[in-house]
Amino acid sequence: MKQASADTAPVPLSAARRASILGDYVALTKPRLNLLVVLTSAAGYYLATETAPEVLPMARAVAGTALVASGAAVLNQVYERRTDALMRRTRRRPLPDGRVGTTEATVYGLVLSAAGVLILAIWSNLTASLLALATLAIYLLVYTPLKLRSSIATVVGAVPGALPPLIGWSAARGDLSIGGWTLFLIVFLWQIPHFMAIAWMYRDDYRAGGFPMLPVVEPDGRRTGRQAVFYSAALLPLSMLPPLVGVCGLLFFWVALALGAGLLALSIRFSQERSDRAARQLFLGSIAYLPLIWAAMVLDH
């Protein structure tokens, strides 16, 4: 009997296996996407203050926002694990590949989300925590199921994507004043040309997964291009509002004008060509646009 117990004793996990499991759980939180959440929520907090913010309260607000976004990313992947398995760029994610179980991922996502909301409620304020709850609700209960039904999901999904800077703003000030909403709108409008470029580049994958993205339901790409141009054009004047509402100085106005004009030019080229090359240029341009415009706001605050 002693020998049998020894034979069936669990084998300790190797260091490589532990690192692999940890890596899978980190991957579920979409860390590259959540870097954007960290940066925009931190910028929103900083821009809401008139003097240098205290480090600890700011860190708590950013951590709470990042945890909520991480939990939402995990729960989104739980919901989409079957469709992720159909697409080339997502089929190796931990859930469709079977490296993490559905139950474990669900508990993990719920714990992260709850921890983030509680941190914001306890150490920031009720407004910030309610905005975080709204982010979860819209992302998981509206946007995620809508993705399989309508291309309008792209616009709906831009709402929770744009809430982190507003959460940071409200965590610092406790209100939802016009400066915070201006930051929200900049990120909201920016997301559409960014997502249109992604949707075009991966249209075959989205078709395989059953997602009715615009390039899937209208393969000629005309509406996809028009959407990119429309939202880039709307972003250009709106991005120049922060100096007018006291968020930053007038130097930012000229930076926003140059960046917005560049993004609009890339969107127009994509709309005219509707090629993978033009879509990739728009994608890369949008990736450069957001950190540059946030950096300009922070430096000119």
C-alpha cells in the first residue's frame, strides 16, 4: 500500500511548466491591450489634477481600472472560445487550445473584475467604480454578444474602450466634467478607423469565425473606408478641444492638428485604395497617433 501511494503521488510541476501556466493566465488578460488602459487611465487621472498628483492614489486608480479591463478580457475570451478556435490568429489562445479550462478562466475573470471595482470603490470614489461596472456591463453583456449579430458592434465596443481615461479623471476629481468627456470622445472616435483597418486586414479570419464585420458583409470595402474617414474627420476638430476646456495649453492645439490631419490622410488613402497595404498603414498610423496625442496633452498640461 505504501508503494502504491508513492506511485500515485502528484508529480511536482517543473519550473518550465509553471512558467507556461503563468504565461497563459497573463495572456488571457490581453496585456498589450491593457497597456493602453493603464496609459490612458493614468493620463486621465493626471490631466484631472491641477498640481502634481499623489502617487499612491493615482496608482490605486490605475490598478483598479487595469484589473477591471483584464477581467473583462478574460471573460470575453470565455464567451468567444468557440469562435476563437475557428480563426487563425486566435486559435492558439489558451482557451481554444485547451491549455486553460473554462471554469478556471471564468473564476479568474470574475475575481479580477471584482477586485478592480472594489479597489476603485474603496480607494477612489463611487463614480469611478460605477464607471468601471458600466465598462464591464457594456463590454460583456452588449458588445460581446452583438459581435456575432451586427457590424454595429464595432461602434458599441468603442464605448467601453474609451471609458478608462474617464475613470481616471473621475477617480481624481470625483466628477464627470467636460474635460473628462473630451478625453473619452477622443479615444472613442480614434477606435473606429483603428478597428476598420484591423477588420480589413483580418477579414478572412472574421469570416471564418462568423463575425459580421463590415468587410465581411460588404466585401467591396466602400462602407469600411467611409467609416474610417468619417470618424477620423470627426476626431480632427474634437481633438483640438482640450485647450479650450482647460485640460492643457495651446501648444497642444497644433500637435493635435498635425496628428489628426495625418490620421485623416491615411483614412482617405485607405478609403480610396481599400488594399491590405493601405489598411496596414492606417493601422500603424493609428497606433502611433494615440500615445503621441496623450503625451502631448500630458507635457502641455
